[in-house]
Amino acid sequence: LYAVPESEVRIIPYAAALAIKITIPRNVISGDPGDQDIYGCQQHLALGSIDIP
């Protein structure tokens, strides 16, 4: 979905909230003039179509 090698994807379960956190490295650091999502909060949209067992 994000053209990131699987080895760079981190999945962190959080059982207390029945949730998971998924992290991937960014192409540029937050605040860089080329950053299109300064807070990194718009990257979740593609995950909305995935079923998580």
C-alpha cells in the first residue's frame, strides 16, 4: 500500500484498547518544506479497506 519494505513496518498491539499501531518510516522529516502531511495523520486512509482478523 505504501511502497515500504515489510521489514520496515512496525506493528504494535495495544490490548487494553483493542487496538494496534502501525508505523512506517517517512520520506522526509516532519516540518520539511517537502512534507505534505506535517503531523503524519493523513496516512491511514489506505488502511481503511483492510480487514484485520
